[in-house]
Amino acid sequence: QVQLLESGPGLVKPSGTLSLTCAVSGDSISNNDYWWNWVRQPPGRGLEWIGEIYHSGSTNYNPSLKSRVTISVDKSKNQFSLKVSSVTAADTAVYYCATSSVYRLDYWGQGTLVTVSS
Amino acid sequence: EIVLTQSPGTLSLSPGERATLSCRASQSVSSSYLAWYQQKPGQAPRLLIYGASSRATGIPDRFSGSASGTDFTLTISRLEPEDFALYYCQQYGRSPPEYTFGQGTKLEIQ
């Protein structure tokens, strides 16, 4: 079974760039069955899909975030990453990485809280 | 963009009772593209149902899903104490490719 673990700074300054990494274990990030996703959840609110990447490097992004988001994959380290630029307080959230296959998000990491504050 | 509207916002029931949670799509959604998740406080969401009616691995058979047009339903036949949580529906859109979630239903102990 795939296991996912998010890591990165818990505090980011406004106008800065949020950077997170998701380490994958229990499977290869080159598994043809999976896309690799980021989802976020502001405190006390619902889930928002950010985007996904395939091991080939193909990406899909939430149109509302597309201009500020970059997702990349590092096959040598079996991990993928998220960058969100020009962050504001509205980007404060728990960020989850997750696998997707056949239109559903199968496995999730535990999540990591990122706070945007000076 | 397809919008998913979940109802009710909060559902108050007792253990042993039957829970019926609704998810309505603003336009046609293939059943293949509809999933349900459970989220407990401080935890990541867990996949319950995919393809509108297929249970994910390890999910008890008291959980079931159904579809009728743009209406999707998650039913929990006999509530166990561990079932009181938040529930989200999710759909996959192909053009552009993206996942969207409903706003959630909180299932609380009465």
C-alpha cells in the first residue's frame, strides 16, 4: 500500500512562496496507475483540489490556482513537490498529498499545516 | 464548472439509526466520476465509495452509495459510534481535468 508523507515549512511570509514535498513509499512514483495530487483544507473549511502530476511530468491544475501553482516530480527521490507563489493569508491551510486513479483519490498523507503570516 | 451541493449541512442521529446523505450535481456527472470520503477531526479524508456505488478496500458493507440522474446518495445502514464524522462527495471533470468537492455534511451524535 502506498504511503505518503508531506514535509516543508509550517510558516510562510505573505507574498512569499510556499514549498512542500511529498515522499512516496510502498510503491514507485513511476507506477503507471497513479497520478500524484495536492489537496488543501483551510482551517474549519472544506477540501480544495490544487493539482496533479503524472510520472511523465504531465500536469493538471485547478483553474482558480493555476497562475500561482507548480507541481513537479523527482523520480530519483520517489517524491513530488508543490510550489505556490505570491501567498496570502487565504493560502493558510492543511496541505495533503494524495494518489489518484480512475477518478478518485485513493491514498492520502497525514497533512501538514502551513500558515501564511508575517 | 460542475458544483456539488451536499445536504443536509448537519445530520443529527443516534447509533443504530440509518443515515442518508445527499450530493446533488449542478449538471450531468457520470457515475464513474463520483466518490465519497469520510474525514474525522485531525485526520486526512478516507475514500469510502468510488464509481458512485463501489466500496473502497476495507470499507464495511453498512456503507453504500447510489445514483439517480444528478443526485447521489451515501447511505449508512446502521450507525456505529465511529461513523460520526464529516462526509464529502467529489466529482472528476474531464474538461478541464479537475476534482471538485461538495461542501460536506457533518454527521453528529444526537
